[in-house]
Amino acid sequence: MISKVFYISDLKGNSGNGCVGNVKKLLDDNELSKLFDDNIEEFKSFQEFFTRIYNDRVNDSIETNFENGVYLIIVNNAESVNIRQFNSTIRSFFPTLNLLAFNYSEFIGFTSDIALWQQLKDDIKVVNNKIKRAKYWMYHTDGFKNSEHTNCSSNIYSMWSHFNSVDASHKRISGNGNATHIPEYLRSIDFKKIITSRLKYTDDEEKYISIVSNWSFAINELNSSELIYCSYLIIKLSINQLMQNTVKINENDIFLFLFSIEASYHKVNKFHNFKHAVDVMQATWKLSQYLLPNDKKYSLTVLLLCFAAIGHDMAHPGTNNNIFIKYNTELSSYYNNESILENFHLFLFNNLLNEQRNCILPITDNNNVIKEAIMATDMAKHKHYVKKLDNLVITENAQVDLSEPQLHDMISFIIKAADISNVTRPLRISAQWAYLISLEFKECELLENYINNGKDDIIDKLSNDADDNIMIRENLVLSTDQLIKRNPHLSKSQIFFIDVFAEEFFNKLTKKFPILSFLTDNIVFNKNYWLKHSDEVND
């Protein structure tokens, strides 16, 4: 994937033709022109530029996602724009994207900065290789050391730089009590227009409510705009339930909040991406309807659970806690090798909620619902929650006792069930998820091999993101039988997951709440299918 340069003019109507030519010459002089798209796109305002970024993130017909390239923003507006502040805004609202802004005069002044140009070349090589990129995300500690551009600072995403950026924001908010200022050039974007322009069922809210209300939630048939729209509807319905339709929500603010969450997930991941987050959110919302009383007293809990669900894997690298611990990352040390990813996701999401709390209802999480929920998704604690199910008290009229601490246990059971709900979906949907996570597992294996031997010869020959996307699209439209024929290993992996994790948990959950019997019915049906095809593979 080729990197790009964007030019934002001085906002006074002056032509940037001469400046764009100078930028092109600078790239060519430093042997970077072949790494960047020759077409430097020019924008006349920040609003126009960011509208383009948001549009591209939800445009599934293009390969540009701003993660598999380096994207330079040259701003010719030195008098009125603080570039340090501008880069801070980018990191707040687009944290996983490789966007980096320069003042035009500053950028041109780097003519002889050999270290900077070499760093750009190195960064582009990393982000164009999915294994090197994942390793970089997890282990690099030098990115964005500060908001000024230094010769040895990297220009691309890493988890440690993300953590430090959020930590600085968290300390600032804690210090002055104010949410992050949202620039007018972002607030003034018509987010609803961006989303609705790509909906299959235009102006048909009821159709999408019907889609999210069904356990047969065929999320892999939805496009990126529909993912955001479906999550918006769940939030809207939950807020209306909480406020008894007495408050008119600001649609555009909710869409900005959701776009910020979407840009906090890696779109290049095969499984742990925004689609997975929306899927878990929908499952959480549905399970809450079955398991929590339908009254205002629990409406805030449901809303917070839905928030936790959509934020529970923010910035997930597509790997696992064991790899962090095994190879001693900064994050594993910081979190003392305990629920590393879950702590990281929780920290990021809580900060995003604080930053944009004025965009949504002024919610306080006094009951620590979000923390309870996100921490419950750590699979290392799976047996702990299975055992806790045995102690769940059910009243004589088959209702759960929601006094403390059982309410917190219910919060954990709901999101845990939602997080591993793939095996409880109808077979075709379940098989699609099985295929996607198998791709991520394969990349984890390649990553570990690369960490151990450091050889580039194998991973440099791997398929790129564009080819992977074509392959995924081809596989996801297949029937289940065709998908298994192409990927026979899926049967064994699904039987293993059901036997080791899902079956006991959902059997106990269903025994406590018979209304959920459709979950175990689907598991039984799916497992029988996998067993049959496993036998065929063995034969």
C-alpha cells in the first residue's frame, strides 16, 4: 500500500500549487517519491480534510485505511495553527492511524535531515508488512516521544506511544476537570450524512433496528457505515430507555463518539477489530434484555454495558496476553503481567469517555460497570467465572437476585457470554467468525516465529493487506460447506473451543436461565456439524 501526502492550504484562498511542487521536489530529492503517491491532494480547510479521512475509513471499496502506510499532512497555515496541538488532536481522535502533520515551512526546512527521511523509509517498510507491523505495535517504545518532530522519533502507531499519549490526556483532564476541547472543524462535520450515504437501506431505521434485534446478527454482511449505524441505534435505544424518551440526543455527537472508537481499532486486524466490538455490543444488548429487568433502575447498567462492549478491545493488536508476557513488553511490565490487554483497553476507553463526555449524556460510572465488564473478558479468568455461575442465586420465581455483589457478577456473565458468543450464533455466522479468528491465530504464530528468529525472508513474502481483503471477501460469501472445504482445519479448532471453553459455561448459564436455551441449542447443532466434518477430514 502506497503512502500519501496531503496538503492543507493557508485557508485564505491562496493557491498552493507552488508549495505542492516544492513538497514533491523534496520527496524526490530524498528518494521518497516512489514510496508516496505522486498525487498530493490539496484541501482548503481542516473540515474538508477530516471529512475525507472519515469517509475513507467507512469506504469499503478502497484499500486506504491510514494504517498500512504513512500519511503526511503539510499545513501551510503557520500563523494560526499550533502543529503540536494539531498532532495532539489527531492522536486523540485518530489514535491508530499513521497521520503526522508538519507546518509547510518546517517540512521544507528538513531538506538535509537525513535521519528523518531514513526514519520515514523504515516506517513505511514496517507498516506495509503485517507481521513487522504487529511486532512494532507491541514492542516499539520510541514513537511520538513528544509533539515536536525529532530526528529519531517514529511516525507510526505503537501501543506504548498510545498509552503515553492517553496518560498525558488523562492527567490533564484529572488536573483541570475539563473534557477535551473538540475543535469546531470536527464538530461541524455532518457525520450522519457520511454514514447514511452508504447504508443499504437508506432512511430505514426500523430495518436496522430489526437487524440488531435478532440473534442471527449477520454482521459480516454489513459494511463499515452500517456497523457504526447499528451501534448508534443500540446507544440511542438504550438512552431512550434510560431517559424515558425525555431527552433528545445529539445524533452528530454520538456519531463523533463512535467514529472515535472506530479509529481506535485496527481495521487491518482479521478478528479483533471494530466489527468484533459491534458484534459483542449487539450480543451484550440482547442478553441484557433477557437477563436484566426491563425497568429504569437497570437501564443505566445496560447502557454502560453496551459502552463497555464496544470499547472492550480498543487498539487490540490481534495477539494475546501470553505473547506480551513471554517477550517482556513495556505494557506487560507496567501491568505486572496481569490482564495486560484488558487493562490497556479499559484505560483507553475510560479516557475516551472522559474526553468526550460532553458529547453524550453526563454519565458517571459509580458502580464500576465498565471496569467489571471489560476485565471479565480476560480468557485467563474463564474458569473463575464458570465457577461463579454455580454460586449465582436464583429466586423462587426464577428471577436472579440482583442485590450486591450479584449484580456485578451478572455484568461479568453478560459481557463474557457476549464476547465468546460466536459459537452460539447460527452455523453460517459462527463459521465465518471461526474462519476470521483462524487467520489471526496464524498471524500470531508467524509473529512468534519472527520474534524468535528475526528473519525477514519468510514474512517479506507474505500476502499484503489488499490481497488478504480479497481473500476474506471471497471466503465470507461461500456457503458453510464450501468454507469448510477450503479451510478444513476449522472443524478441529471449533470443537476444541467448544469443549474447553464454551460448552460448560453456556450449559451452566442456560441451566440458571432457561430462556437462553437457544444458545446451547445452537452450540449443539454447530458442534455436531464440526464433528461430522472433522470425521470427513480424518477419513
